[in-house]
Amino acid sequence: MEKISAACAMEWSIELEKGLRSKKPGYCIEVIKQISHKLKRWSMEPSITKVISDMYGMVTGEDRLFANAILLRLSDAFCYGDIEVKRCILQVFLTELHYIYKKGKLYNGIVARNRVPNYAELLKRVTVVYNTGDLEAKCLTLRLFGCWADLAKDSTQVRFLILTSLQSQHVSEVKASLFAAGCLSRLSEDFACIALEIMICIMSSAERSSDVKLAAVHAFSKLQCSSSMTIEAYKAGKQILLDLPMEDIKTEMLLSLSKLASETSPLLPEQTVNDFCSLTVLLRINLLLSFLCHEYATPLKAGALRCLYTLLGRVSCYFLANKNVLSVLFCIFDDSKFPLGLQCLALQILKKIFSNKLPRLPIIDMPDLSKLVVVIKNMDTPKAKRGLALNLLVNILCFIHETGKDYVSSSASCFSSISESHHSSPSVPSTSREYHSVLFIRNVSLLIMDLINSLVRKMICCLHKDLISMKNLNTGREPLEMKKDLKVLLSLILCLAHEYPSSGLIAVGSLRCIVRFLCTILHEANTDIVHETNAENCLACVEASEKEVGAEKNDFAFNTVNSVGEQIAVASEILFSVCRFATACLNLFHEKSSITSEVVHIFKDLVDCIKQCRHSCYYSTDVLCFLMCIYVCNGFGENESITLNILNDSDVKICSHSNTCLLHREFLALDFLKMMLNRGNFWEVYRAGKYLCMQGLWFSATFSFRKLIDEVKSDYSSYWIKALMLYVSGESEIKLLLFPKAGLELISSFCSTNDGVKPFSCNYAESVSHVTENFDLSAFGANLARICDRFFSSEEVLEASGVLIGMTYFQRWFVNLRVKVLHIVMEIVGILSSFKLFEEKFNRFLKVDPQNATFLQDVCAYACALCRLSFQLNHLAISYDLLATSFMDIDALSFKNISRLSFCCSTLAFCSFFATTFLSCPAFRDFTSSGVSNQGVRSNAKLIQNLAERLWDIDEKMARKLMQLILTTGEVRHVLCSRTLVNSSNLFDNDALSSFLSAIGSNIFIQANLKASKDAEVLIVYFLQGLKALRDFVMKWMELPSSIPKYFFRVRECIGSELFIFNVNSTKRDELFVRSGSQLSLNLCLQLKNASPRACAGISKIYCVLAVRKSDRFVGGDNKSSAQAKNFFQAYKTEEMFILSEILMDFIRNNSNVSNKKFQDATANVDLQTTFVCFNPNEMGKGFSTCLLNASQLPEGSYAIKWHSCCVDDNGFYWNLISMNSGSIFTVKNI
């Protein structure tokens, strides 16, 4: 367990004393700076309680003793040290003052009054410096009093000194005293009343200097001790603001009033915050607008704008936008009289306003967007202003679309000035209501493309000035800025395409000219240097390519570039950007189901251009991703096929069938991989292999990793590549069993060394037959056992790697779940493979002996087996949920991938669940064991509700039908939010989704009939229908493409937690024992591991469950070694984690106040004695608590404490925390 600051205090105090006594020049200052960082860390930790003291073996009060010793040593050094020491010590507490401001009245740090019992002695020692020191010493002392405001707020002597210094003739002393007065006014209301009057006099005095008045204005913003005091100060400050003669002081006063006003709401009672803000925010904004609308000096208007920006940032949830605010801001950014900085600030405020969605903004208050368009189109507009204006325009258009079409139609009249600038028209009738809005969106898209056109021209022309090589492209200031600008513009057009897909189509259409020109450059350069190919240059330009989306343009007329190397560098850079942008647009079209023949034609032209290039940079992962995306999104009609000239001179017809598409994508990937390997581009081969795994292209992925095994240099990489190769080869063997002809065709392509050969030896009709052939279900099940061994081998390699064992928790868990799924599928296939034999037996049974008990027992045996597999599949579905919610840094795509796997398991569980309904019928009660029957009753509602929750976002009607199976009332409601925390509506494509919904609907029908029937023969008929429906679904499900989540390739330590358990009543804190029949009293410390400070700051509470059961008793010894930390994957640990996470989730959902409960594990039928704990972690993720664990029912012996923790982040997402150490062992003694 890591030491807390309080446990290190004695050591710190001794080190400080030695440093202060040292005669070494400068060492004293260095030691003071070191203690500053330590005190800052100490302040972030909670106050030390007796529980925490006992855990760290500290004497009660030890932390306060040494904290006071450190503060006294610093005060002595302040008294007797030179001026440099005094300044350094003041800086220590000024740093602490920033933290005090951040925490406000919740501050309980190192200089909080309740943690410094001898604060009077501190003040006494420092006061000596004020009385005996020179002017600078006095000023430093006054500022130190301000930092110690919580200690000095009730000291009459300190108050007297501050008020006395306010009358000083020295400006520096008055400024220091104002600083101290402001700090005390935050905490003491009676002193704040005096300080307010003095500050008003100072600011109103004609004799005071401007520096003193500015210091008074700054201190004025700290009059926040109470809501009444703050409101009174705000009113007085508002009156002073109107009377102040100097514009610079007015500006600062305006900023102080804004800070004062924005800090008012936290001081009010919670129930009045909303009412107060609704009433006062508009008044504050009107005050600021009055300075913007009238003829005030520019600095004052700048201050008003900054205040408005600050105010919107702090109380944006209460801000009510109106026409006055928008019109004033639009006038400012369009007025050339204002400095450029003010115009940009006005645009930033407008962007912040529209990012808040403005639900109450009336349609008539929408601003005139023509001003924005004029600014953007004007080439003389400064770059910063044009960029902000373009950002704002896109934000407004996205806001309009999200809010409703009425905004679009009502705003269309404002767009006519833009529409006239282009002669093209959308394919919408001019009489249509949406004509003007569609035309405007089109022209805005073209406007952005014009800017991209201009930017790309500059990037090409820049070569003539200062670009010598690719290195200059990466390091030169101007090229870097242009690359950033290109990325921003492409991000904007992609953002616009999310709301208006036509924008993306326009952009991609405009890209064709860019691609043609770039490919021409690369082709000519490739011809010129065909005998002098520099592979390192190629690799450099690939590595230099930015991530994200790419570039675009229309009608290019580029100047000729002289240097071939420069041509390759810039052309490759832009080409990669184009490919990434086109891929993003195509994925967007696919998600929105807007793939049409027009879309296909545009992307086909892009593919043709890229194909003609054949430069070495063509064989990169970015281009491969784009071409793969073309294949994925090619289907725009059920019975249509698309012809694309991509791979070679012959046409390749791609059928809309997903598996046929998968076959051709495999060949395309193999072609790319071979060319990459020929050029020695191994990093690109790895990147491509990673992408192929995420796409489920297992044959080509196996080829890539197999080729890389001999090329890796380090043991670390060797283990990782070998594990990947074993996993993907297992997946490819599954595909080989499903599609043997296609698989053999791909395998034969592996062995081909001639890259110029035709990649397909089968024609279109044969390729379709390869993926639609009927495979042998029995043989498939028999071979799955052998394939599972490959997955086990992959996990064993990761386990044997040593260095990887602690960084592959996710990977091994994912592989383990995959193996479990395959084992269950193997059993299901074994049952289904005898379907015809079972059907023949049933026919004989009807003819010969309808009451044959042996046959009925066989039927029930089949049903019991399916019932058991159904529960296991539901268990796996929840296990996938647990996997997805146990890694806080997981990306959205990986989360979606795992959610898809979870949905598949849940659906397959329900499709097997008809067997449980069958067994619960009275006709088969004598043939069914009571254990199976009870298990079905307990799991019925859970299994169905599990699937219904996942299905709610996909098909609410179907989800309601599911819930009707378990609800007796007429009302159907969605009780819980989605278990996977994401919208499930886009998990699958239409074909796969229809298969799932069809299977679910069929099983609902079958289960309804099973419940309504009583005759055994009729029940068996429906049971056979269920088997047939299950067989059909399993066949379709196995053909669905599988993939690896992107997070699988993130090899590093995962975020988790450690729990340290100590006995309260034992003299030995590590010894855990309890008397028989008593409860175990525990002190607990929970620490987050591998979590960034940002992640820790986003967690306010951590929940934990501790559990024990009789079966955990150790027979031989106490087995203390089992309690050692194990932060790597263990399969049995995930089963324990599954049970405890379900218990903990139920506890949190039910918001129970009961600390001890009994829960029963449905699978093991064993009672768990549990207790629940809540931790309030500090900013470093460490929390402390206590609990009682009921061990009164446990017999004498040693037991392991199981535990699991979770947290809820700021976004309301529930995350499980992986346990990085095992629970402790405690002993029950019969004393």
C-alpha cells in the first residue's frame, strides 16, 4: 500500500529542518521549493482519522503534530531568513491559495484552521516581521496573512495591521493590504462589510493612484462570504462602475463584477439556485450589452466581451439567448472599427452560445447568416476570423438541423444571397418547401470546398519557396499550419455531412479532380525514378500522414512542381488525407443507409484514379482502408451487383451478399500485403494486419502476421505477433470450415509468389457458389474442438511472455470468452446435427407407441441440454457486458464491437430458451428434475429482460412483445437503461438485423404456443419447430463476420483498483481474525491503479462489495500466499467478478441502505454473505472506509474475502474496476 503524505510527514519535517540549517548556497531555497510540492499533494488528501492512522501504523494526532512542525519551521525561516527566503516561502502559500480558490468553502487542506491547532503561534511569529521589517518585508507579511486567511480571519491584531496598512502612504504596502483584505473578506462577513466601505472610498477617491484603485478593484471580486454580502457588493460595484472616470479601471471593474456575479449561485441554498440564476443572469448580460451598444472606449468593450465569455462558461445552463444578444455580437464581428481580437472573441462567444443547443431560441431570433458568408468569401478576411466564422456557420447549420426543419425553412430567405453565387441547383423542385434550405446547404459545402481548393494550391506552391524534402514538410512552420488548416476544414465538412449527408457527397465529388492530379504526379514521379526507388522516402511520407479525415477540391489548375521528391511528398500527403476523408464519408453514408447509385459512381471514379497511380505509396493502410470500405458499402439494392475496376485489368463483380464481398476483400488485402512485403514495409504490414482483424478478414490477417514473425527483433514483439497469428489462424480455420472452397482458393493464393498473376482463379458465378455452399454441420462441430486449442495456445503465449502478462488482461479475457462461446456452439451443433434422426423417432413414436416413456425421456434430455446451454449463453452475454465496462479507457468502436457480441449471445440464448418453456409444461413434469425446473423459473425473467433491454433501441415493438412473456400486467415499460450504455440501433447491418429479428419473432411465437398447449404430442411438434428455428438461426449466425475490437491492440496496464484490508480490533493490523459468532470489523483502503489524474478527478464515488461463503474455507493452513497481488488475467477470477458485479449493480440500482445482505448465486446455489462500502476518493484515486462483515454463521477456520469495486463517472456511466490484488484471509476462532 502506497504511503500517504501524513505517513511521510516526520521524514519531510526532518529533511526541511536539515535544509533550512544548511550552509550550502541556494540549498535552503531548493528545500523550500520541494516542500511546496509535498504540501500541495498533502492538501489534496483527506483529514487523517483514527482508522487511517491505524492502517498506516501512526499514532493518533501524529499527522497534525508534524504538519504544525513543518509550518512552524517555515514561519521561523520567514522570520529570520533573508528576503529571497521570504519570497520563496510566500510563493509556497500562494500556490496553496490557488487550490483554496478552487475548492472554495470545501477546502480542508494543510492551512485549514481545523488542521492547525496552534495557528495563533504561527500568526504571532509572522507578525514580528511586520513590526520589525522593512517595507518589502511588511508587504510580504501582509500577503502571507492573505494566504492564511482561514487562520487569521478572527485575529483582531491581524485585522488591525491590515486596516492600518490601508492608510499607508506607500503604494506597495496598500496594494498588499488590499490583497490581504480581499482574502479575509471571502471568509469573514463583518470584516467584509468594513472592507467594502474602504474599497468604495479608495475607488471613488481622486487622490488615490491608478495602481491602488486597480488593486482595490481586484480585491472587490473576493467579497463572497455570503449571498447577501455578494449581492450588496455587486450593487455597489455597479454604481461605482458608472461613476469611474478612467476607462482602464472601468474595464477591470467590469471583470471583477462578472467574477463576483458568476460566483453568486454556489453561495445560495440549493433550492433557490435555479430561480436566482434565471432572474439575475439576464440582468448581468444586459449590463454587459449596455457597454457594447454605446459609444464606450474599445478596451472597455473588450472587457465586456471577456466578461460575457466568462459568464457563459460558468452559467451557460441558465443562459437564455435572445435576438438582442445575437444581433450585438453579429454587429461586433462584422464591424471593422473593432480590433481583430475583439471580432474573433465575438465569434467565439457565438460559437459557445450555439453549442449549448439553445432550446428556447425563437425562430424569429435566428441571426442573418449572410454576414458570416460574406466574411468567409472575402479573401481579404484574416485567417483567424475566417476560420472562426466558418466554424460558427457550420455550428449554426448543425443546430438548425438538430432542432427542427422549421428553422431551416424559416431561415432559407436569409440564404438567397449565397445561393446566387453558384449556378448549380439541387435535385429538389423549386416549389418545394425545402428548396432554399437544400440549395443553401449545397452552396455552403461548395464554399468550404473553395477554401480547400485555395489551401491545396498554397501547399503545392509552397514547394517553390522553402520545401526541400519531406522533412521540411513536417517541420516547416508554414506547411504545418497549412496541414492543420486542411484538417480543420475537412473536419467541418464531415461535421456538416453528419447532419446533411448531401454535403459529404458534394465534397467527395469535388475530390475527384484532386485525386486525378495527385495520381498524375505520383505516376510521373514513379516513372522518372523507376530505377532509383527510395523505399525510405516512401516510408517517411507514409509515417508522416496525419490521422483523421482528409482533403477535397474542385476544378484544379496546379502549377508544375520541379522537384520529383517534393512532388511525391506533398502528393502522397494529400492523397492519404483524401482517402481517410473519403472513408469517413462512405462510412457515414453506410450508417445512414444513404448509399445510392450516384454515391457508388462517385466513389468508383475515385477508385479508378487511385488504381492508375500504382506508386509505392499506393500500397499503404490508408488506401487499403478506403478500398475495403468501398466493398463494405457497395450494396444499394438487394439483387444488384456492382462492377469495380480495382484489382487488375479484368472486371470483378461484387455481389451484395456479405460473404461474397468478404471473399473479394480477402483477395484485395492479399494483393496489398504482398506488395508491402516486397517493398520491405513491415510496419505498414502490421498496421494492415491490425485493420484486417478489425474487419474480420482472417485469411489475409493470418498471412500478414505469419510473414512478420521472422522479422520482429524483440522478445516482446515476438510473443505478441505469435499470439496474434495463433488467434487469427483459429478464426480463419472456422471460415475454412464454413466456406471450404473459398478458403482453399485463398490458401492457394498465399503460396503464389508472382504478384502479377490474376488474383482470382474463379469467376463471378463460382465465387458466389463458394460462399453459398452447404457445409456439413456435424463435421463443423467435430472440428471446433481442435480450433479451440489454437485459441488456448494464443492465450498461453501471452501468459508465457512474462513482460506482456500484466499488459494483456483485456486480450486474454476476450480470447477466453471467445473459447467459451465456441464450446457452447459446439454442443448446440452436436444437438442440432441429430435433428433429422430425432424427427424420424418422433414419427415412429406417433405411429407405434404414443405413450413411450423412453422417447419422452429422450425429448426431455434434449430439452434439458438446451436449457443448460441457454443459461450459459445468457451468462456469456452478461460477461461480454462486464468486459466492455471494465476498461474505462476503451474506445467507442471497441465498445460497440463487444456490445454486438453480447447481443448475439443474448439472442442465441433466447432462441434456445424454448426448451425451458417446454420443460415447464405439466405434461413433462414427471420427466424433469426439480433443479432444472427451479433454475428455469429463476432465470426466465432475467434472460428475457436482458434481451429486451438490448432490443429496445433496435425494435421497441419486438422488445414489448418479449416483455409480455414475463409481465402479468398490461403495462410494458423499459425499466433499465441499456446495459451497454450505447445506442444499439446501429450494431448490425440490415441483413444481419433482419435475421436476428426474424429468429426472435419465431421463438416468441413458438413459446406462446408451448404455453397454450397441454397435449404432449402437440408440445413435441412445437419443440421440433423450435429446434428447426434454432438450427436456421445458428447457420446464419455462424456465417456473420466476426472481428477483433480495436482495443485488443492496446497493450498496456489497465485501470483497476487495489483493496487493502485491516482488522480494527487487532494489535497486529495485518492479522485478521474474529471470534466465532461475531462480526468482523474492518478498516479499508481502496486505491485506483494506472488511472490518469483526469480519470481520478472524474470519479466522485467508488462502490465496493465484500463477500464470503462457507465453501471458501481453507482446509490446510491459512493459505496466506493466495492473498498476494495478482494483476493479470485468471479465468476463475472473472467468474467471481461476474457474480459480485451483478450483486453490486443490483445494490446500486436499488439504492439500498442496508449494509449487510444475503445473495444467492443461481448457478452454484451457495449463499454469499456480503457487505457494501462506499469510498469518497481524493484526487489521486485513494479512499478510506470501514465496514462490518457478518461472519457469525461461519464455522471455525480460515476464509478468503472476495471483493469487487465499481465507480460511476461524471457522465453517469457505470464502470467495473478490475481487482489488482486478491482479498485477504481471515480466521474464525472459537475462543
